[in-house]
Amino acid sequence: MEGSTSVLVADEAAARILRHAGYQVREAGDSQDVLDQVARTRPQAVILPMTADGELPRGTGIDICRAIKRKTAGRLLPVLIVTSGSPVEAFRAGADDVIRRPLDPDELIARVEVWLRTRRLLGSGQARPVRQADDASGSDPLTGLPDGRAFTARLDEAFARAHKDQAPISVMAVDLDALGELNGRYGRTAGDRLLIACARVLVSACRDGDVVARAGGDEMIALLPDIHFSGCLAVAQRIWREVGATTIEEGGTRLSCAASVGVASYPAKDIENPKDLLRYAHAALARAKAEGHGRICLYQYQGYLFQPEP
């Protein structure tokens, strides 16, 4: 129970559950009320309904999630979205977690507790962001890396230069295998600590001019200008090896995870714009994961699967 913890809730069912559990619940009636209370009362978490489950007056849960993330960039304010549909849109809007309907009171309380522990952990200095994004409005609050939207903007600019100069450019998508299972067994705080450590590995494994971002969930993504198909393999192997060697300690147990890596490079067949480059990097990642995780897949004219040596 977190009796002194303030949670801003715009979902009636979630508000009843949390209030019964002893939380200090502040309810919001519409989108503007949510934003006003975020600025005025500085809650420690926000819970919103997704569009499919009923819109907030003057906006939707997805809209207000995006607005909150823009206004609170640089600090961790967990936004949880309640939905009975697909969580994809919520995560793309910047939601930190998604809770399915019908609400399970124990699950809702557990998820809120995890995010509150994460805030305390970051605030205590036990975990630090890797580095701040160049544009604070486009940073991931957990890792400090650029978020998906900021990455897309940088990719568009870099691809335009590469196309004009006929220079190579590559994108690398990295997924931390089984991090979700680790979260379920040891708690989200442990998973977040490991994710931050792995983000640091990606930054150190890439060059100064590269861009490393958090795409969302367990996935990170890197933009590598002036490097093509063969050069990416060396970088991918280094990331694969160093992520696998990264550990944290949780309750006397050393925790780690493997990495699956997907790479796409330009110029290449079927890649005509930055969206194609990003799409094929994700397709290569999906192939790597489908083949059993812990693999590297490089897309050229087809997906080349590579099993790296430790």
C-alpha cells in the first residue's frame, strides 16, 4: 500500500481499485483537467483510458498521453493506459505500460507499485539515464536516449544526406530477449535497471556520430551513417557480445539477457526511403527472433541469418 502516493486517474474503475488499496487518487474529468493537474499537483503516476474504451472530453487517452510526454520530458512520470484492445497504439504514443480490461485489481496495483519503485530507484541515484537526447522534448525518460519520434526525425535527415551524396547508411534494431520474463519473475525495477545497463552498452559500442534511441518496450535502435552491410556485422557482433555479458545483481542473483539484432543498409534493393530502411531493419529483427533469439539477421536482397560466436 502507498497511502501517501498521489496517482492521477481518468478511469473510474481504476480509481475505485486504487482508492480502496489506500492510494491518494486524484480524478480528472477531461483532457485539459489531466494536463492542469499534471502541472499543478505533480502526481507520481497517471492512468488513462484508451480511445477504444471511451474518450475523455476534449481529447482521447492517446492524445493526452502524447501531450503529457511532451510536457514532462526529462523526468519520469509513468503513464499507464487501460484498454481492451491492442496495446500497440498506446506504446507508440509513449505509454509506459498497458493494462487490459476487465481490470484485475491485483494486477493493476502490482503494475502501479512497479512503476512507483522505478521512480524511487531513479530518484535515489541507483540508476541513471545513459545520456540525454539532444532535444529534450524527444527523450525517453527511463534511459535518457532519444525516443522513437526523435529517432525518426534524425533518420529522415541522415537518409536525405545519404541519398544526395550516394553514401551508405544503416539502421540496427536490437531487442533484449526474455526481458519481459525477467520483469515477471524479478519485478519491473530489475528489468529497467538491466535495460539501462544495456542501453549504455549500445552507446559505447557505437561511434560518436551514431544515434542510439529507445524504440519502445525492450527494443532499442541505432542509426549508423556512412557504414554499409559488411561494416554493420562487426558492430552488431560487438553489441550482441557485450549485451550478453552485461549483468545486474538482484537479491543475490546475477541477471542478464541476450540480444537479437536486425540490420538493414542503404543502398539496397527495395530500400528507397527512410521508412523502407527502418521497416527492413525490423523485418530482419523479427527473423532473428523467429529463428530462436540471440541471433543477428542482415537484410540485403534477402534476410541473411548469422549466428555469432561468443
